[in-house]
Amino acid sequence: MRYIDEYRDGRLAKDIARQIATLADPARCYHFMEFCGGHTHAISRYGLEDLLPQNMQMIHGPGCPVCVLPIGRIDAAIALAMRPEITICTYGDLMRVPGSNGSSLLKARTAGADIRMVYSTLDALRIAEAEPDREVVFFAIGFETTTPPTALALRIAIAKELRNFSIFCNHVLTPAAIQNILESPDVRKLGTVKIDGFIGPAHVSTVIGTEPYEFFAEEFQKPVVVAGFEPLDVIQAILMLVRQVNDGRHEVENQYIRAVTTFGNEKAQTEIANFFELCESFEWRGLGEVPYGAVRLRPQYAEYDAEKRFSMVTPAVKDNPACECGAILRGVKKPADCKLFGTVCTPDTPMGSCMVSYEGACAAHWTYGRFREHAKASERGRAVA
């Protein structure tokens, strides 16, 4: 199949891996963070880490918007859903994300709340049109990739004068999070996380382009290579990062030239700007408060803002102390480092968002069995000792 098989050629992957091994300086270690969960899954699914030299480490980043959504936002949505006049519409991967005290949207629906899974914002609009007596709230979530469809839904709702439709906005911004990671104590002071470069998001970059990454590539002297999600995309991006590190360069390069441009989708950006503005601060799970880390509806669209319309309150809720999702999202720990992973926390009984979301690092490690190799390596280490 054109554009699929070509990017999954094992022979080419091994050839690129040999180039990486040749270029890798044995006197140093390389630490690269893949920000996007799609890259994490490609690395796990195709065993790309097995092709890399031992002095090269991939670090899992925030992954996906479901993973970084704080518990308080889930609790706020559940509280709203329990109101008898409310219908909550959202994407399926949010349904099982744990809230506080073992709650979730799925369990709230079992308890009688009207919560419906939709495939697009247009599904939520159709429900609002078909059921004018219901207050339909779209639980909007996503990076820059899914923000334009939410803006489009708002445009259509206004045009059709749908007064029973509103949005609970949880659209977060990728560049702000990358900057937050680079400014975190884990990276700057404690040295817990060493990052030599980033594999930049793919789908996000089709919207925002590569230009937004240039500031922190220069400011923090960390190279960024935007890459697609296929295995050859990822391993070629690693090769490009190795070359930059060896040359002492810190530039933004675009491996994903078949889909990403310098300035991105300017029409989508305009649509976002028409309806949304920056939040001064927004909480990300694992990262804490991220300055300008999300968007909210502009004041002139307040009647479509569910938080204002229904006086929603987002409680401050701490993560489960036994769950290491926060540390995994920051790159401080790997999934197998969590005591819950693979025991009480599995895809059937997730304890944290990293196991619920398909793009979560824990889900990737579980699905493709990478944790079993981690356990074998630990056993070999103990035997040698």
C-alpha cells in the first residue's frame, strides 16, 4: 500500500540504525524525548529501541491530551453530568479516565448520567439539534490538532442559533508544555531528566507548523526534529537528532515534509484565533500549572462556554499517590518503574490516564509487551550481580 509499506520497511530501518550506530559517539550518552504518544507507540510496536545503540535512550513525554488532563477536570465534568438537564458528549478515550475516589465518566453514565460517546464535534451538534430540550455540552479535549473542529462546531452552532449547545474547553498547547519541561527542576536543577533533543509532534505540527519550536530550540539549545508516526519516520528523526548533537547544532528540522510545513495550516490557525484566546495558566497532569498552556473561549462567546454558563467549579485534586503517571509524563520514570503497572493497573483496570489512553506510555508498554523485556533485563542484572 502506497505510503504505508514504504515507511515500514525493516531493511531500511536496519540500514538507518547502522548509520546511527556509526555516528553515535561511544564516549557520550544520547537522550531524546518523543513528546507525542503516537511516537511512543511506534517505538514500542516496532521495537525501535532494540535497534539503537546502548548509549541512546528514548524518553517518553506527555503523550496525549487525555493523559495530561488533571483529575479535577474529570470531576468537574462528572458533577455537571449528574444534573438532570445535562447531556455530556465526548470522545471515547475520555470515558474511562479515572477521576477521584474511583469515579469516571463511564461509571457516572452507569449511575444514570446522560453521557454519550461521539466520534466528532458534528455528532454533538446533531444531538443538540435533535433534542432541543436537553443542554448538550461537548467535553472538548485535544492538542492543536482537534481545536479547529471545535471552533468549526461553534461556528455552526452560532449560525444555526443552537442555544442548547456549549463547550467545556480543555484544548492544550504543545509548545508551552515543551518549554515547561525544559524549565522544570527535573531538567534544569536536579538533572533527573537529561534531554539532548526532541522528536516533535506530527499531527500537531500539521496545524501549527515548525516555526513555534524555533524559540526554545534556540533558547534552550535543544534540537527538534518534527517526525511522522511510521517507524522509518521515527528512526530517521533519531538519525537527524544524532547528527545535530554531534555537530553542536540546535535547529528545528522537518522530517515529516509530506505533511508539515514551516507555517502550518494558516486557515485552521485563523479559525482557532477567531473563537479562542490564551489561558494565562492551565494545569497539566504531571507538569502542574503551565503558563499559556491552553486556550479558552473568547468573552464574546461566553454563552457557549459551559464553565461560565453552568458556573462549573474545578476542584483541586491530588493524583493517586501510588500511581506514577505524573512522573512518567515528565519523563522522570518509565511505565515499568510504577509498582501498579501490570498488577492492579492494566487496560482492563486502569489506575491512571497513561494506561487508559491508547496513546499513553503505559498502554504502549503493556500492549506491545515491552515491560516483559524490562523484567527480563532486571533479572539478568540481578543474576550477574
